[in-house]
Amino acid sequence: MDRYRGADNGVRRAPGAALDTDATEARLRSETDDVRAAIALVARGAASRVAVSGLAFGEQLLARLSDEAGAVGVVLVPSWWPDDAGCDITAQRIDG
């Protein structure tokens, strides 16, 4: 029996995988919070645009937050890095 398989045929993650998954989830949460904060600043009129740099989860963030941004008059504009290494996302008012 595989040492990472439980008796109920469920698969447990290897110990190192749990750390990687936790770190990935924490980074995604952090990046989501950062982009949401940028959306809020622009939506409140505190800034006309806010760039969030060094994002590892650009595609996921755009998929999750574009509708939310649009609902408050903000558009998210990605600037992709070469070789899919990440991106920057700028939140800006839809009207310019």
C-alpha cells in the first residue's frame, strides 16, 4: 500500500507537498487582497490608477476579480512578463 494512501482510498499529500500548497494558497490570498485594495482605492477616487507588481497568479486574479472591479467602475489591465514568469496588474477607472 502506498504510504500516502489512506484506508479509505483517499490520497494524503506528502509532507513537503502540504507546505508547498499552504504557501501557494497564502500567496494567492495575499495577491488577491492586494488587487482588491487597488480596486478599492480607484473606486473611491483616491487614485486614478494603482499598479500591483510582481504577481505570480495574474490569470487567476483577472478571472476572479475582473467582474468585481467592473461593478465599481474599474478595469484591470495586465502587463505580462516574458516567459509567463508573472505579471503586473493596473487597476484604473473605466472612463480613463
